[in-house]
Amino acid sequence: MKIVGLITEYNPFHNGHQYHIQKSLEVTGADAAIVVMSGDYVQRGTPAIMPKHLRAEMALKCGACAVFELPVCYATATAELFALGAVSFLDQLGVVDYLCFGSECNDLDGLTKIADILCDEPDEYTKFLKENLRAGMSFPTARQDALSSYMGISDCSFLLSDPNNILGIEYLKALRRVKSRIQPFTIKRMESDYHDQTLRSTYSSASAIRSLLAYSSSVLQTQQVTGETFENTPFSSILNELEDQVPKSCLALLKDYHKVLYPVYQNDFSLLMKYKLLNKTPQSFIRYMDVSETLANRIQNNLNDFFNYKQFCELLKTRELTQTRINRALLHIMLGLKKNNVREYMENGGHFYAKLLGFRKDRQDLLSVIAKKSALPLLTRLSDTDSISEIGQKMLRHDILASNLYQSVITDKYKTAFRNEYKQPMLKI
Amino acid sequence: MKIVGLITEYNPFHNGHQYHIQKSLEVTGADAAIVVMSGDYVQRGTPAIMPKHLRAEMALKCGACAVFELPVCYATATAELFALGAVSFLDQLGVVDYLCFGSECNDLDGLTKIADILCDEPDEYTKFLKENLRAGMSFPTARQDALSSYMGISDCSFLLSDPNNILGIEYLKALRRVKSRIQPFTIKRMESDYHDQTLRSTYSSASAIRSLLAYSSSVLQTQQVTGETFENTPFSSILNELEDQVPKSCLALLKDYHKVLYPVYQNDFSLLMKYKLLNKTPQSFIRYMDVSETLANRIQNNLNDFFNYKQFCELLKTRELTQTRINRALLHIMLGLKKNNVREYMENGGHFYAKLLGFRKDRQDLLSVIAKKSALPLLTRLSDTDSISEIGQKMLRHDILASNLYQSVITDKYKTAFRNEYKQPMLKI
């Protein structure tokens, strides 16, 4: 039995994701697709629009055989650490033969060459890079230019400017770094640009779909969403629009859980964020992942102008500090994720358990294989964590806190019953 | 110049409070009334319905010459500690000659006798008390019965059952304890029963007025308020009702700041409370003021049934744990007020600054007298705290955090600009 691993966010799940699953099975010839997915928070440093169990259910209904949760410290990290966390997870799972990722370029050789250079850092490349930096270029520009010079291509910006190419390079770097036996594949993304806000006929971006869902609940939310205006559109019309964008089996879930479990926004955490920031000093901010001294001081100096979470993140932005970096930094402060936590995890192998969100009953055989081959304890119930090391317990507590917080926000927003992470049943589809 | 000190909450200010100020000046013959008032949180363990600056402004407009803020650790404490904190503050202010408090009984001699017995704990009284406790009586009943037996009155329950009598006894105990030269007076309360929820012709309880204000904004709040229903009453009608209940000079403020600065409820802090509880262990709960081991365990065991702040407090109630006690305990967890904080403060004199919320410009002379005679540094600007001891700085940080939190909730609820406690101007009326 051959297995392909997929690294995903599904925020939310749409046609492009279903295509990714199917095409991955096709190009690799694998018998099953196993997914490692972000939990309730995603890589751009924000809460996911809907909870992980709902997103996992959609994936299972659309072809994934099992969905595992990526620990929150990796799910919300920089592209490099996100990729390393996800790839090393699939590697340690012990059963994954292939990794298949979507990219804009669909050029595995090109991406691999770049990944190798970035790993090996040959002298000539390093020389170009240093010269460029000395000439005052920003790091991304300097790196891109140094790569072009070294590889002899007049301009490799087409490979380094698209977000999924960049992520692909990081996956390839990570595979090398952990000396994985997993074989990489790439397919061309069928969805539109990552940042594209408008709906396409069948393959829109997750971002465009989030905008659509956001407008369907504009009464509830205070944040502005750029893109087309659906302000006065009733949810039934939104569902009609979504029919072309998400698999049929997901539509019922989107309908049933609208304003029950989702949408969830950054600004739903405004007061929590503010509370946490008021309770801390700049010195203590620096202990959290992605918080530099400059950012810590900016947070402190601008705290009086905190109006809501999103607005505050935008307020902190500078030429040097990107929006995503700031989102991540603040999220890490709120979730209590410290630099030395991640350092400790990485020094001890990076993973300590494989938390299963759900699986397909008709592929239960996979679980037996994983339980036998995996280097990680298979975690199906949070009440049963005896096999997890002490450091793993610490990592797990962070995951649980993050999810309980997310659930609390849902409870508060939609006046629904709170479901503690300990009580969340594993999905069996 | 003779000065009378008043201990207040003004939650919110009403005719009964104005009467209290006027009558206090009259019965004591004092030239000025100085007020020490709770900040943004009150003694029953909840946030005040409106911020302290607004409540202080009303008091200044209605006869108070200066309003000082009672530190939050005393403002939200048990009756005994609340009284000790407030009385010792007035004492250390160095200029207060009289303390005048409202009581249901208007019997200073009767209250003083009881206070003396409770302070001296004569053997015979202690014997009665122990017997009663051994017989299985609850502490309040046992104490009441022991006092009756000792004093030879068939039943002194009329003195010990009314909340303002009880508070009066605590003031008298505190005056003895700090060996104060302040002379106590009492006047009969003109307002209706503390717990009375219905409006009276002119002197309603603060509780009834809070209910009225709550219903005027029932769309915004999720908590239930018992009492008459004003659900569909527009705010203009509510204001008409209030005309008979609050001084004219307060009406404009109530009108201007409705849904701008108030009303604020316990449930506006639901998510913050939940966040704090999720982040802690039962062992750490016990460190906070008013949290017993039993309560800490109840909190932990019921956390999954946290729906909102008020509902959770009600859920935790038992025969032994009163609602107010639970309110206070949870508030102290949220505000980070620990048992050893208060112990340290008490061991060092209890007060380290006199924080002035506002004063009447025509009585500026008072401030000079206070600045000269007071044992406490007069704090008029938070940027100017050099004269405050290190332990005082710690106490002040708790006060500031509590107020910034309250302001953040207002900002979040009414989408108004945040005003950091450091930027709050002192009132000059």
C-alpha cells in the first residue's frame, strides 16, 4: 500500500482542495491520501474561519482517508517552520511515501534546484547574496537576485514570487533537512491566485470564499472585508454562489453550521488580545514567537490606540514588519507560544504525538498500519495520553488551550454550548 | 474647618445619595464632604454599571467636594475588608473629622455595642458562639444568637439582618481597629431596601435603578434582570422615570453617555473570564482573594459548562458558597488580585497613595489642606508617582490594570475610543 501525504489548511475547504486530493492520488499512484491540517489557527497568523473538526469533516467527505492536526506552534509559524513542522510530521508518521503539493509553476525540478541552493548555500551564491544586502536590497529581493545570478537565469522571480511556489521550496528544504525518504510531487494549482478576492467559475481561492462567507454575516462582524459586496445578500443566495465553489457534500455542513460554529474572525478575539497585552510588559512580549524587540516596543507604544484586533495589527505595520508577521506575533502572545517552547520541541525531534481529527471508516486498515509503523503515539482520545513524553504533554497543553479558546469564542459569539477539547469526539465518516 | 468623610459606591448615583451628602453635612455640622468611592468594580464582586469618572462627576455635581478612589482590592472585598480599607483610607487622609453612614436602624449606640463585642470577643459571648456552632447553626445565625444571648436582648436580628447595619458595624469595628480619631455618625437611609427591585416615588434603591437602565439596553445585553419589565420602553421614557429618581444635574450625564460609556455588565467580561480560567490550574486559583479549595475545584469541574460569566457564577453556588462570595472570587481571578498581595498591603499600613478622581474648583482650598496634613501622597496624575513606595506602585498597577480592562470592555462594546487610565484627566467641576 502506497500513501500520499498532503499538507493543508482548508480554510475553508473548496473545489480546488478536492482536486488536489484526487490529482495527488492520480499522479503518485498512491492508494490513500493522508492529510496533516492546521487546527483552529492558520499560517497567516489568524483564527481559521471555522473550527478544525468541521474542516476535517469536509476533507474526509471529499477523499481524504485520515486527517491529523498539525500542532499549533507549527500551524501558525513562518513558512519555513510551518513546512518543517508539517514535513517532519508526515515523515515521522512512518507510512507516507509521497508528498504532493500544489504550486503555481508546476516545475518540481526548478523548485528543487532552488531548495538545494538554499540548503547548501554554496560560496558563490552566498557572495552574491552578501553583495546585494550590502547594496541595500531587502532580504527577499537580495535572495532572488543572488539565485538568478548563481543559477544563470536572467530572472527566477516567477518561481519566488508566488506563495505556493515559496511554500513548495520550503517543503523540499524540509524533506532534505529531515533526510526524509518521502518522494515529492507537485501539481498545478487549479484555484486562482492566493490573494484573489473575486469568485471564479469553479476554482476560486479560499480567500474569495472567506469574503463571501464574511459578507453573509456582515451584521455580526465588525471587520471590513475587501472584495465584492454581498452585504444585503441573504445566506440562501450565498449558498447558491457556493454551489459552484465547494463540493456538494460540504454544502450541507456549511448550511447547518452557519452562525452556529462559524464564521470566526480575528476581531472576535479583540478583547482577549487586549486583556493579554494589558497584562504584559514589553520585556515579556519578546519571549513570544515572532516578536522582535522593535515590535514589542511598537505594541507597547500603540496600546492606547487599540480599537480592535485587526485594526491594531494594521496599525503596527511598518516597511520592515509585514502584516502576516505581526498577525503571527500577536497570535503567539495570545496563545502563550514562546520562542523557547519551539526551541525545546525542535531539539527533541519536533513531534511527540499524532493527533487524529478523523478518519474514513472504510479505511480503518490505515490506522492499524500507522499504529504499527509510526514513530509517534497515535492520539485518538485526549484522556489517554500516558504514552506521551513530558515535553509532548506540554506541547499538547498548548494545542488544547488554543482550541478551548477558539471554542469559547464560538460559545460567546453564537450562544452555543461549549465543547471542551477533551470532549470533542473523533470523526468517523 | 471640619470635614465629614463618606464611604460610597454610587452604582449609580441617585437621590438617596444626594440626601446622604446633605444630611451628613447637617448632622455633623461639617464644612465639607469628602468621598471615598469604589472604582470600576464594586463590593458585590461585579463591575460597576458605569465607569468611576462618570459616577464621581455626578457626586461632585451633587455636593461632594472631592472624590477619591478606593483601591480595587478593598472595593471588591468582603464587608469587613471593604470597611477596613475605606475607614483606614479616610483616617490616613488626615483631614477627616467625622464619618457618616446610612443605616436601616439609625441606632448608633446599638451598632456600637455590637461592634465592641465583636472586637473584644468577651469570654461569655465566645462561649455562646461556640455552643451555637457546635449545635450546627450557620455562622451568621450562630453569631446573631450569641449576640442576643450576651446582650440580653431577645432578638437583635433587626440590627444584623439589614445590609447597611452590617456595613455600619464593620465601619465601627474598623474605626476601633485603626484607633481612629474620626467620630462616627449614622443617618436613616432614605432609599428603599438594598435588594428592592421596584421603583419608589423618590428614593429607589441603586439596584432598582440599575434594573431600569438594564432594560433600556436589553437589546445589547444577554443577562436577565429580575424585576419589572421595561423591555420595550424607549430610552426617553426611561429618562422620564429617572427624573424622579436621580438629581437633575445627573440626568444630562445619563443621557449623554448612555450606550457610550454605560451600561456595563458582568457578562461583558464573559470571554475574558473564560480565557483566564482556561489558562489556570485549580492550584493557582487558590492564590486569589476569596478562592477556597472547594471553590477552586468547583470552578475546574464546571468549566465545561461555562456559558457566560453570570450563569457560571450562579452555577457554582452552593449552600456554603454565597453568590456574592463567588462573584468576588471570580473577579479577583480575572483582575489577578492575590491573597498575598492584600496581606502585604495590610502589613504595610494598607494605603500608599490617595488617588483623586475629581474635586470642586470652588473647594480647591481642601486640596492644599490634604496635601499638608495627609499621611498619603496625593495622586492627581498617574505620570507623577515618584513619591509612592515600591509596594504602593504594585497596588497602583493593579488599580490601573483593572480600570484599563474596564475601559477596554467599553471600547469593545460601544466601539468608542480607548482611553488609557494614564490619560484620564482629573475632574474639576
